[in-house]
Amino acid sequence: MEIKAHGKINIALDVIGKREDGYHILKMIMQSIDIYDVINIEVIEKGIEIRCNKSYVPVDSRNIAYRAADRFIKRYNVRKGVAIDINKNIPVSAGLAGGSTNAAAVLNLMNKLFEVNAPLKELKEIALSLGADVPYCLTGGTALCEGIGEKITKLPSFKNNILVLVKPSFGVSTREVYTSLKVDKIYKHPNIDAIIDSMKKGDLKSVCWNMKNVLENVTLKKHRIIGEIKTSMIEMDAVGSLMSGSGPTVFGFFEDMLKAQRCYDYMKSKYPETYITRTI
């Protein structure tokens, strides 16, 4: 059984507080993009086996897809094991939910494969135990995500907007970025209501004018190249440019494919992990 596991960008990412247990309280606009991994699962007698086309991806319990399968098996007392094939196209440690979307795909596939028919609410509980982005990745699309990732409100579709994505040659640890973030030092927050209103109207310029990611306060200071990529995208006619998630991937929205292609060609010559895609 096979499924496409799509990546995402954050059109807005705000941190509005921190709980006593250390979890950050988030408010994010999440958007699926047409870059995806392909996840295939087969039933085996016992255990969890993972295979991946990228040698640097761990295939043991360090892999979030492994942990998703393990928690599903334990939660629903599944008597068999699974072999999971991951054909990875989404860049790793990039702020595009590559791991989270794999974990969500495993939960969705196992629910069908073993005919558990668990409701989405239960799958979201398992997903949240794996990471803040995993509950959203169960359904994808355009959504407002709040709390620690558990409160998801579906928004009107923002599909078919052209994107160029650039991932520099390094990864970023989400945990380290959040640990370094000083919530009381965030002085400018994204106007999420204005962004949602603009998205409903299909007003890309207004969306780009208002979009913001407060995690840039941390990641841009550590990696100046991210700011340089953002500036280059604007100079090459991007309507707006932003870092996705905790980084380091930068995306730019474009009004037409010709401008996007010109930016893609230039960026690709400097950064091998450059992509041209759309929102879905």
C-alpha cells in the first residue's frame, strides 16, 4: 500500500507563549506543497523494517516513521509487523516537515492496512506525541494550526500559487532553534487574521506583505545566508520570501512561471537543492 507524503511551508509562524511543561504555544498557517516522499508499507510477520533511498536517513528508532509505526502497533495491539519503504524527495532538516509527513503517512496507511478504522481524533493523539507538525500532516492542505499543534482549523484552499524553494547545504535542528528562542523578545508578530483574509480573496501580494516567521529571529542570526537568499529572491521579482519552519529552506512566491523559472535557474546554479513547485 502506497501514499504520497507531501511537504509543507509556513505562510505564517508565530510563537505566542510557552507552557509550564516547556512546550511552545504556536499559531501557524500551514500549506501543503507539491513536493513529496512516497511511502510504501507491507505487512511482515513481526518487527519494523525501514528502507530508504537516501543513505543518510536513519532506518531505526531514530526515524520518526519508525516511531509512528511502533506507537500504532502498541496502541491498537497489532499482531504483525511492517516493512516501510521511503522514497525521499523532500530535503532533510529543511523546515518542510519531511519527517513529520512521513510519520503521518505511516499512521494513515497502517490504519487502512490493518483495517483498524481509528477515527482521525485518535490518530491525531498519536501524531501529536511524535511532533507538532504531524497532526497537520495527517490531512494537509491549507490550515491554521494552534496550541502545540493539536488545534487545526481548515482554511479555504490556497492552491496553485507558484513557489521557488531553496535549501542551503546545511540542516537546522528544530529543537535547538526553539531552545534558543526568547519568547519575551518577540516584538513583531504576524498579522494572521489579515493573511487569512487575503488568502480568501486570492490576494497574493497582501499575503506576502503580511507573512512572517518569528523563528527567523534565531535562525537568520546563526546563518546569514538565509537572509541573503531572501533578498536575492525579492530582487528576482518574488512577490514575497520567507523562511519555512525552523529553516533553513527559504521560499518565494511568484506571480508567473517565467519569473519563477528565471529565479530557479539562478538559484539552482548556486544551491543544488532548489525546487520550483506549487501550493496544493
